[in-house]
Amino acid sequence: MAPSSLLNKNHLLWRAGFGAGINQFADLGKKEIKTLIDELFKEENFQPVIYETDIPETVDPVNLMTDKTPAEIKKEMQKIYRQQNEELNLNFLSRMVSSREQMREKMAFFWHGHFASRVQNPKFNRQILNVIRKNALGNFKDLLFEVSQAPAMLNFLNNQQNKKDHPNENFAREVMELFTMGRGNYTEKDIREAARAFTGWSYDKEGNFLEKEKVHDQGSKTFLEKTGNFSGSDILNIILEQKTTARFITAKIYRFFVNENEDEAIINTLSESFYQSGYDIKKLMKTIFLSSWFYGRKNIGSRIKSPIELMAGMMRTLPMNIKNPENLIVYQKLLGQMLLYPPNVSGWPNGRSWIDSSTLMLRLQIPQIWSGLRPLDYRPKEDDDLDMGLKNNPNALAKSFKNPNITIDWAYVEKVFSGKNPEDYLIQNSRSLDLASVKNFSDHSVKMHIINLMSTPEYQLM
């Protein structure tokens, strides 16, 4: 176990959560890392994500968006869909900010990118999000099965079109390539045979998983050198028997939670333990955070915060009253990471892909914008495909670029940081920080010092 220094504790809270909350700063220096880990992994009764905007009972939301749907009903339903998806988005973000189960929400955020899906139907989005959050620290087998049978994933990867004599390979391919084993550990024949096994996996009008026997291929299949009349469940179980699956998942977790540069020896040890534990996610994560190497100099401040991590971290540090939280979704769009809306089935990229000339400028300005010190002045690049169509509609652009109307309790912030150096709590990689310049741009108040620290490139790292 590494020493319980302030730097190490902040490193833990950023990687296993979304940074220290404002109420944690007061006694953070007194707590041991072991105590913080116990707090991070303390689970409460699971609370599923809900939404308030209801779909009328007279409407069938599953089969709504068809060519036969009247235009006026389709328009109204699209509005309700959008409202419900925005509620899910903001509910998820709110839990990242305020939940005491920081480890569950951080793992859910990770799995949300790993098992990436993007569908219009908010009911399906809610289902898969709750599946991910419920199993985030449980057993990977349970998580894999429930996600694979979720309507959102089956719909997104076209498995409702996967029928005997006309197999659709999309679902089977992505399950192996992106969710479990990774490229190079299976053949094209394995994909074809797995697709046959997944024929008939679908869902009913209520969004419940359904195995349609009439369209399932009952023939013998050979998959990963095993032969039998395999079902989709058999395929997943065979995949889980492969140590390459444990290695693939462990390596991805290492890159996300530890360092994008893999340490082969450490990952091999972790993956073997993960496999022998029967894919116990919580045990794997505890092993990582209790290891001295996790707190090594090369790992601290080595990751660029994703847009969601950046936003959630700021919201945890500064006590905010947000009058128009829906405008936080605009910032997600502009920064390139909108919850429930990954760019493709591969999920979001990481690292330097978050930073370019336009996004970096906005990231550095957000502390001042949210503090009311400057307006939002941003224009998407000409080749920006994440503007959601805003750049082609100046009115929508102007309407969307609203400040969330945030009020920050700076008096409380001043009280919490009284007698402390904010940079010790907010900056993980201070080797390049020009603290003198930061202070020169301040009026020597805690408020301006914190805003200026959050506006540095160093604050982008964790």
C-alpha cells in the first residue's frame, strides 16, 4: 500500500470516482487510503435511473417510428423521446456528481462506453443503463449476459434481423471483437457460427428479452473448436471460458483506470486473478486500488479527463445551484462526449483525442463561464460532426448556447479551503504548473485562485 499522502488520495478519488466532493476536502488529509477505498466500495440499496416525462398509454413506443406512423404523432413522440433521453442523461450525470457510491458510478461510466449502444427509444436506454449500473461492480458474466439480452443492444446491433437461413453477423462480431475477446482471438468462421447461435434473440413489445424458436437455427455449430447445437447462451459461456476474455477486459480496465500505456506483467497477473475469481469485478478493482504500483509517479496525472469527468469533477468541487441543467447537455455535445450517445459501437476514444484547438479552449474557459465571468463564445469547426446539426441552423445554435445559469456558493468554498493551498487538492500533475502566473492573474481571493487553477492545462489531467 502506498503512503496516504494528499496527492495519492486525490489520485484515488479521481480514478475510482469523479474527484473529491466539496464536503470531503475538510478532513481528506486525516483519512487513510484504506479508509477511502472502503468508503468508495460501500454499496447502498440500488436505485434505478428513472424519468418523469411519461409516454401516453395509448401509444406503442416500441413500434412507433414506422412508415405508417402519422407525422403529427411521430413529431410529438420524438419530442417525448428527446425529453426522456435528456432526463436519463442528466440523471446519470447527477449521480456521478452527488452519489456516495462513487465507485459504482465510475464503473457504470466505464461500462457505458465499453458496451456502447445508441438508440432513440428512451425505455431501452433506461433498461440498459440500469443493467449496467446494477452490475457495474458485480460479476462480468452477469453483466455480459444482461447487456447482450437488452433490447437496446439487440436493436443497435441488428440482431432482431438475425434469422435462420439469413443470419446477420453484426451482433456476434461485436460481442467478440469489442465486448469480450478482442481481435485476433477468433476466426471469421467463428463469427458465422456464433451468428447462427444468436438467431432468434429478440424482444417483445414491452422490451422484454425473447428467444424466438421459429427463427432459431437448430443445426450443429462449431465455435472456438467446440461443436454442438449451441444457443446464444452457450456461445457466451464458451467465450467466458477463454482466458483471452479475462485478459482483454483487464487490459481495457487498466488503460482506463491506471495508465494508457500497458504494463504487461501487471496486466497478466491481474487478468489471471480475474479469471480465477470467476470474473469478480469488485475484487479486481480493489486489487488495483490497494496496489502500491497504482500510486506510482508515472500513473498520477497521466490521464486526460474526458469531458464528463471534467464536468462532473468541477461540479463535485464547487457547490452549484444549476437553474437550467438541460444546457449541460450542450457542453457535452460541444466537448464531444454526450451520455447515451456514443459515436459508434466502439464507444468513445480516450487520451489526446479529447483535445484539439477548439475543445481545449472551451475546456479552459468553462470555469470562468460557469462562474459568470465570461460568456460562452464557441463555434463548431467546419468538419465537426458532433454538433448535432447545430452549425447548419444559426437560430438553434444561438438558442442552444445558453449558460446553465449556475450559482456557486463561494462563501462555503472559502470556508472549506481556509488555511489550505487549493492547488494541493485540485492539481494532480503540478510539475509544469506555473503557480506564480496563476496567482498573478488572481485578486488573491480563494474564488479567483480556484477558477484560475481550473483554467490551467494541468487541471485537464488526473
